[in-house]
Amino acid sequence: MIEVSALTKRFTQGRGRKARVVQAVDGVSWTAADGAITGVLGPNGAGKTTTLRMVAGLIAPDSGRCAVDGLDVAREPRAALARLGVLSDARGLYPRLTARENIVYYGRLQGMSTAAAAARAESLAHLLEMTPLLDRRTEGFSQGERMKTALARALVHDPANIILDEPTNGLDVLATRALRETLRRLRDEQGKCIVFSTHIMQEVAYLCDRVVLVAHGRTVAEGTVAELNAQAGQADFEETFVQLAFDAAEREGAAA
Ligand SMILES: Nc1ncnc2c1ncn2[C@@H]1O[C@H](COP(=O)(O)OP(=O)(O)OP(=O)(O)O)[C@@H](O)[C@H]1O
């Protein structure tokens, strides 16, 4: 389970009188349950990536709390992050290493033996249908190949919780379907807690058990697609999203 409560983060750009402050996250709260796929949705700049980076321990919040399976990411980072797999938007593979080496290296960083990490790389390659890629250097990999390698790396230590930032970015229709199927299996067969951010409404309808809508760094609505449609009085989730997220953002803007 992943819990985010009253999280805030601001960035300051520049110095002195020219300094500009951006309130990227402004008290966002949500919970993602085990055995469920939770989608975090919001307009550009709503604070989704910043929030997920705080959950992953990559940046520290100004205030508020993130917890993974009840472990506070700030207080017990090693224990909390050992229970988390992260697929970031940047992917961040080592280009001179093969896919296999990237996955095994990450397993070693997570405290696994080389043999255990190597065995896991094989089974994940099978699950993700990427066995032919394993011994190629990742330099020059296509978007889909990079995503599969990065996902295998994120899953190498078999974390109970997985966060994915725009995982289908740049993927073709078959790779997108394969990823969806993988996420469903991880949820249904292994009871993982999966959180992902996306801009693709179809993906939400296909995959998400629960949706968190964020705007201006805050949660503006939460529920199943059907509950949110009912709340907005819409049949189409895209209309619901525009109404709940963008109208909320406009109201916030007018009030500011
Ligand atoms: N390192 C940083 N320095 C300055 N501002 C930042 C930094 N990271 C994020 N921001 C700002 O914080 C706000 C939230 O950004 P974030 O990337 O979290 O949004 P997002 O919801 O993921 O957006 P998108 O859907 O466009 O990816 C934006 O205004 C962004 O410009």
C-alpha cells in the first residue's frame, strides 16, 4: 500500500529579486491499495511527477508524508524503498551495459546475490517477452525496448508496490497492450499495489480500479471511473476529467 498525505513541495528558480517560486505540490493526499491499479491523472504541471518522485525518495517533501506498506519514506528510506519498484519517466538505463547487466546491476544494488538477480532477469524477460533483447547493449534501444528493460529493472527485487510515471509514453499499440496485460497480471496474480500516471483516458478506463485526479498540486476528486462520471454527471470519462480537473484548476486560478 502507498499512502501520500498532505504532501507539499515548492521549487525556487533563480536568485535574489529574480527568484521565482513554483508550488509544485500543495497538500496532495491519496492512498493506493494492494491488489489494485491506481491512476494519478491531472493536467500538465499538476504535480504528478513531483509527487511520484517524493514517494520514490528521489526528492524530499517540504512537508507531509509518504509511506510504503506503512514505512515512512523519510524516516526509514531503505526499508520503505526496498518494497517499491519505480519506472521513472526518464527510464535512465546505462547505455554501455546490456539489458541483462542493467537488470542484474540494479538487483545487486537492492541487495540481491548475482545468481538470484540473474535468475530473476531471465524470468522477467520471459514475462515481458524481451528475452532476445537481454544480451544487447541498451544504447540505441527503441522506446518500447527501453521501457521493458526499465520495467524489468524496477521489478527485479519483486517489490510489493510499483509506481510508473507515464509508462506508455512513446509505445506503439502492441507494446502498450503488452504493458497493460503485464500490469493486470501483476495485480491479479501477485496482488501488487500499482500506481501510474498517464494522460491517456482510454488507459484509465481499461486499467484503473481507482483514479486520483490532481490539479494545482492537490487532489480534486478520487474514486472509480464510474463514481467520477456520476460525480461529474457525464457518461464519458474524458468529459469528466475536463470538468473535474480543468474546471478545478480554473477555479483555483480565479481564486488566487
Ligand atoms: N526541478 C524543478 N525545478 C523547478 N520547477 C519544477 C521542477 N520540477 C517540477 N517543477 C514544476 O513543478 C510543477 C509540477 O511539475 P510536475 O512535473 O510534477 O507536473 P506533472 O503533473 O507531472 O506534469 P506533466 O503532466 O506535464 O508531466 C510544474 O510547474 C513544473 O514546472
